[in-house]
Amino acid sequence: MPRIFIVTLPDGLLVFDSPFRDALDDYDPEYSVYHLPWTEAKRLHGRWDSLVEGAELRGRIPVKDVEFDETRRRLVATRVIDSFATPSQRTDVS
């Protein structure tokens, strides 16, 4: 299961991040979903551990609820993306 991945939208990027948590001694069981406008896309060429600093948090979703295609994990279920695509839909999805 990827612990960070990015989806492109017309107005920017959605960053799904499930970082390692020292307190849990494991990865976060949820993705925090952030929006980066296209003007901030240059961050992809920097350090990924600071990629979402100052980004708009759109919500959270359990890692287990994110459906990838079974071949190369290049596709994510549209239900997941649609739930975070617009700012007015900031939510937690399960």
C-alpha cells in the first residue's frame, strides 16, 4: 500500500499522506488529504517530508478504504477522489 500518492485535478494536486508515526511505531492508519494549487507544484521536486507544509487539509480517509487498481496501483477509485476534489467537501470519508 503506498503511503503517499498524488492525484491531479484541474485546479491543482491532491496529496494523500500516511506518514510514519513514531508514537505508533507504524504508519498512520489514515491518509490526510491535502490540496496544493498548481502554483505550488514545484514542491514535488523538493523534500517530500515537507510537501504538505502549509497546504489546505481537505480531510482524512482510512488507508484501508482507498481502493487502488490491482495491477500497478496507478489508479484510485473515483469515489475517493471526488470526496476531496472541492474545498466545500472537506470531510472524513469511510
